[in-house]
Amino acid sequence: YFPPPGAAPVFPPPTPPDPTPAATTPVELDTLTDTAGEEDTEDPTGIGDEMETSSGPPGPAAEQPTVPKKPAPHPVQGIKRKRSASKKPLSNKPQDFQIRIQVIEVRQLPGTNIKPVVKVTVAGQTERTRIRKGNNPIFDETFFFNFFESPAELFNDPVFITVLDSRSLRTFSVLGEFRMDIGTIYEEPKHAFLRKWLLLSDPEDFSAGAKGYLKVSMFVLGPGDEVPIEKKDISEDKEDIEGNLLRPAGVALR
């Protein structure tokens, strides 16, 4: 429709298009800015997605939970071999081993009118001495334990030497005990402790002090090993026990 010359148009002319068509661009930029702001408020560690949301202001409860520390292991009485990173790892190949424990004598056991017996347990195998009388009995008995295992497994197994009072046939009362692992014996010269005194203690209360002294010889014999010769000193009857003593950590002398 075109009006005649000099006449007012009935319909207003159409509005010309905006010469800057990018008017909607700021809206998109605002949207992107908001999205980036939301991402900045997320937990950078990824834990915030797993936590429950709260409508209140952030406080101490909204902080990242701390992982509880693992409780320290209880100390174990006995002597363990020292592991060194410079040493070669133990073999995983099964071999023949014989472990010999000679129970020689015991001194200064607690109690009165006792009848002690010594129980020796090596990697689950148990032997017992004959029953003696008194607080300073002499046993002089040797036990043999044979194994076909790898050093990596056998040397971590424990040796328990326990002195019991055999007065009651139903309930054996523990007078004292000593424990170590097999690897400790094997790392000694000639793989043996020869005529060594052991400090006995209460296995239920390590702080109770010494519960007597036990003299033993202990050997770990592998393929090709020879039994070392023991030499009994004439002056052993008056020997200094504390100068030839194995004492567990945390157990004090009398």
C-alpha cells in the first residue's frame, strides 16, 4: 500500500531492523558467567558432591571430614630380628630345616613348693620337658623340630618357651615366658644361641618385671649347616647371668 502524495499513511511504516543484531549476546555471556561461578563454588576435592547439603550458612559442620587415624598396634613382647633394606630378600623356595631347642636349667622362679615344667612351641609344634621340683631345677633336655618350608615363611614364625607350674593337672599356671621369631636365631653366628640365658616375664603383664631366668641353646639348621660345638665353662655355676642375657624390650630386671 502506498498513500497518494500529500496524504498521511493509514499504516505506519514497518520498523527498520536494529543495525546491531548482537543484542542478545550479553545474555549468553551472563549465563556463561553464572555457570562458571557455580563451578567455582564446588568442592575441588570432589567430596562436596557426596556430602549432604545444608540450607544454613557454612560452618564447622560443613568442613571436609577427617579420616580417623589407625590405632597404634599394641607392643608385642619378645625379640624380633632386625630387617635391613640392604639385605637380600629371603627365598620363597621350600627347604629342609631342623630347629633344636635345648632346655638346660632355670633359676629364681617365683612361688613356693612348685613343680615346674617347660613347654617349647616352635611354629605350632609343641614339646614338654619332664616335671622337676623347686625354684632352680636342671632339665638338660633337647627337642627337635623338622620343617619343609621356605625361609620367607618359616623365619617369621614364633618360638615360645614357657615355664609352667604343674601342681594342678587341670590348670597350668604360667610362671614365666620368653618368645622370639625363628629368623632371630638364624641371623646369629652359626645360626645359633649357645648356652644363653633368657629373661622370663609374665605374658599378660610385661611391666611386672622378671619372673626367673632360663638357660637354653637354640639352633636353626638349614641345608649344609653343621651343628656348632658347645663348650661348657667350668665357672658356669657362678657365672654372671646379666652379662649373658637376652632381655625382651620393655621388661625390667628385678
